[in-house]
Amino acid sequence: MSQQNIDQLSINTIRTLSIDAVQQANSGHPGAPMGLAPVVYELWQKYLRYDPANPLWPNRDRFVLSAGHASMLLYSTLHLAGVRSVNEKGEVLDTPAVSLDDIKRFRQLDSKTPGHPESHLTTGVETTTGPLGQGAGNSVGMAIAGKWLAANYNKPGCEIFNFKVYALCGDGDLMEGVASEAASLAGHLKLDNLCWIYDNNHVTLDGPANVSFSEDVMTRFVGYGWNVTRVADANDLMMLGRGYETFLKTSGRPTLVVVDSHIGYGSPHKQDTYEAHGEPLGEAEVKLAKENYEWPEDSKFLVPEGVYDHFKNGVGKRGADAHSVWGKLYADYAKQFPEQAKQLDLMQKRELPQGWDSNLPNFPADVKGMATRESGGKSVNALAKNIPWLVGGSADLAKSNKTNLEFPGAGEYLPGQYAGRNVHYGVREHAMGAAMSGMAECRLRPFGGTFFNFLDYMKPAVRLAALMEIPVVYVFTHDSIGLGEDGPTHQPIEQLATLRAMPNILVIRPGDANEVLEAWKLAVQQSHRPTALVLSRQAIPTLDRSKFAPASGVAKGAYVLSDAPGGKPDVILLGTGTELSLCVAAQEKLAGENIKVRVVSIPCFELFEEQDAAYQESVLPAAVSARVSVEMASTFGWDRYVGPRGKSVGMHTFGASAPLKDLLKKFGFTVENVVAAAKQTLGK
């Protein structure tokens, strides 16, 4: 068979597998796989350095399908390329990542081929995509990580990191704000290891893109500092190859390859509507499409003879050869630089180096104390000295969030200077969130800060990190009305409840400096979930741990900080964050009136829920129904702990702009008010 014929046969196999899967599921988007099959085929078969037999090879090129609705395009490609599956221990198995049976079970319960690709479910899926623009943002993080790894671990004659990152985007991706933020950041950082392939098909879900989108995308990207090249026909493999070669030859800036495509083929009047409606073609259209591809009309899930071998001899052989050369290079590297090789091994396993928790600060008792953002900064700097791949940043608020790493050698991550550990994301919270996920997928341990109220600007990325099961750390400071004069636009009222409602994320609001350190220690030990550290702008007392329980109780989510005499309380006060010391002060006052009080610190609902029933009962005995929660946030969610007889001192409106002392009085965060609430629960 001629080269041209086997190329076309392989492309049409990607198309027809995708069509058949969508048709069988009676759900999905067939148009993009039909239009883009040549684009992905040319990339995977001839340019992507990827070993299907070793899909976790650290120096593999990354392919991100930002247009996640085109998931069948990726599943068909993973299947035909023979990508192997990897188990939870990171061992490569003999089974395919995506079998033909998996393709037949597209969008079905518990299948490895969900409607949008999920990286924790399906080997070969580099990141979870679907919400448009997110994959584009993730790809920028992967490119940041690639440059960082190269700058820190490559040695003369041992270039062990030089992988490229490709992201396939559509009109929808490029309309989303997160992609604009990410593209701006990538252009600024001159990430020449990054290539976005823009499917310029003029179609969105609502129909023709021109009803809502008329900007000159190419000029915009030139303005961002990208190299821009165009391929006039998505079916022209030679021109696609030239586009990819242009990227590989470009230095000092990322590349946008604009590919003009048409969605799908079939009857002419339907040509541009497949994707617009995101629905199966229907039997009649399937036949027309197959006829157009010169395909047996009644075949289903057909992989013609020669196609598997063609992929095996293309991406399979190229990838295996490249991986083998790298393997020998890495073996030499490991002999010459054993310490660096050990670090890379730990990174791949998401483990921490020996001594990661040595020389950490201990905060002495102090009535004046410090803001938890301050103790957070001290804690992360101590940890980062011990964990070389803990890389930080902030959305233009590093000095305010105290997320800057300040020890000698920490350095700045800047355009053309990629070894530093302080990344400047600029005022781009959404891109920062998405980029950190990409960095984590490349096995760095990223953390990034902003004001808690601006969680709204990055929440989609936080949600996907929780779904992906990746250990990103978010540092949210200015956590309540306690930030004072900036007023209600900046005072987060509902954000704690929002985050606590999200599965698979630890939300920790520590109550003094030593709780902050414990929270940071927990955050860096996570391997399968993100952590949000919620920290204050205002100072709070550092508790005297010779009088109070040790801060290590944070690991259980909640603990008895200060008990009633004989361990038999009349009332339990539950506090988090800056309000914990308010509970302690109220306990003293109530003791003077012969009311026995237990103070419970509850910095993390999620960890407390994971404890056994006996421990939970030991902290919150069912027999004590008089309970008061104190938190400068919405009271939503506290009823599970205070119960029907309890009270919650919290926020029921937005805040106000005023000095802190006036706000505390206005909204009831005073010792007197907590005491009154406690008495009310006791019927006094």
C-alpha cells in the first residue's frame, strides 16, 4: 500500500472509530474528531516524541486535548497508537490504555472513556479537560515545568529534559478568559517549548462562530509575543508537517499553528452542524460519512489490516527509539549525579525527600502573635529549603500572601531564566490555577497565592485539580472581614462554604502559628488531592502549648484544644482560624461564672470527617448538645457540628469597609457575644 493510502486509511480509522463510538453511545461530539483526525495523526505519527510502551517516560512530549469535547479523537488515537495502561503504583501493564471494548463503551458508567478525558482514569490522557480553556492553561504549566526541570537538572552533555508541549484548542478555548491569561503569560515567559494548535473551524455550540466572535486571533497572538503560522487545509499532511517543523525551529517564543478545518463530512447541508449541536450523526449521516471515506457502510468499529502495524512502525518505533536513547543517557546521568537522580525518582512517585520536615520553626507563645499569612510564609520557606521541587508563586500578591521564597538560591522564574522557584503569574488567578495543575502533572509541587475572595477567579482550576487528584497547594490569605478597610468587595463571606462543598480537597483554616506549620506539613504530604490553606491578614495570639493541646491535633481535622474541668463540659465552643482565640477568651470568662467549657479547634472539616466515630465522639460528645461555632464567614454547613440546639456566630450579610475593631463589634465577633451565645444554648 502506498504511503499516501496508508496515511488516509489510518486517518479514516480515527474518524470512523469516533463516529461509531458516538453513535453507539447516542451521545457526544463526532464533528471535531472527523475534522481534526489528520491534524492529530500527523502530529502523533511523525512529530510527537512519545513511547506508547512507556507512557510515563518523564521526557515524553505532552499532548493536551484542550477541546475536551473531542475526547473520541484522543481515545481513538491512544487505541491505535497502542498506548499501554499504567496501574496506581506506576507500573506499565500489558493491557491497552484504551481497548476496542473501551471505545465501544464510550460515555458509559465506569468506562475508561468518559465524555471528557480524565487523566486519573485513562493512561495517556495528560490532563483532565472539558471546561474550555482549562487544557490550554494546563499546557502552559507543563511548559513552565519543562523549562524548570531542564534548568535545574540538565547537565553539560546530559540533556535529560527537553520535552515539548502541544495543546489542541478550538474557538471556544480561545474565547475563554483563562486561555487569554495563559497565552499572555506564556508569551511573556518566552516558552518556546509550547505549541498550541488552533482548530479554526468557525463553529461553536450555538452555530457559526461569527455570531459572537470576529476578532483577529492571529494578530492577538502576535501581540502576546507568539510566533504564528497558518495551515490552510486540515487535510494537507505536508503543510501540517511544515507547521510543526516551524514550531520545532522557533526559539524564544511559543508557537500558534492556526489550522483551517471543516467539521465533518456527510450530506453538504449538515457539514457544519455536527459540532454545533454536539450530537450523534444518525444512521443515515453515518452511512454518508463512511461513503465519503470509501469505508464499508455497515462496518462498525473497524480497524483495517495494516493500520495497527502502521502506528507501531511510526509513533511506536520512533518513541521506543527516543526513549531507549534517553534511557542510556539517564543511566549515565544517574551515575554522575546520584543526588539529582534520586530527587527525580522521588518526584515521579510524589514522595518527599528524607529530612523534609527538619529545621522547621517552632512558634513560642505570644499574646500579640502574628497573622497566619506571616507564619505561613515562615513555614513554607523552611519546607522549601528541604523540598527542592516545591515551587511557589502568586497572582501579583506574593508580598501580601507571603508566598515568596526568600532563602539564598530560591531565585526568580523569569523569561529565559527558568531555574528560579518564585513564579510571577501577574494578575492572572485563573491562569495561575490552571498552570499549577499542569506543573503538578509534570510532578513539580506547586503552590500559589491570592486573596481568598479571588478564589472566584480560579475556582474552575481548583475544582479540576480536585477531580484530577493532584496535590496542588493554594494559599488564600485575607480570609475574612478581618481584612478591614478594603471592604465587602474583598471580604470573603461564602468562600469557605464553597470550598468545603467540593469533594477531594483539604480546606484548612489554622488557628495560630503552630497550627499553620502543621497545616503546611499536611499539605506537602498529600499525593492525591489539593489543599487550600486559608490564612489571615490580621495578627492573632500564638497559643501557649504548655497550657493547651499540641498543634499536631490539626492532622485529625479537629481536636480538644482546652477542656472543661474533669473533661465534662456544659457547652462546647468550636472555632477556626482567627476566631479560635476568641473561643479561648470566652472560655475564661464563662469559667468565672462557673460554666464549664470545652474549646475545640476545627481547622479542617474534611480530615475530621475521615476520623473514626470513637474519635469524633471524644471531641464532640453527643451528650453535650449546647454548642457554639465561631467563624467570620457564612454559617452554612456548621449545623452538622452544632446540631439543632446549637448556635453559630458568623456572617449573614456581606461585610463592610471599616477598621477591624469596628467590624468585630458590628458583626458580633466579641467575647461578650460568644459568651451570650453560649448561655443561650444553655437556656440561661
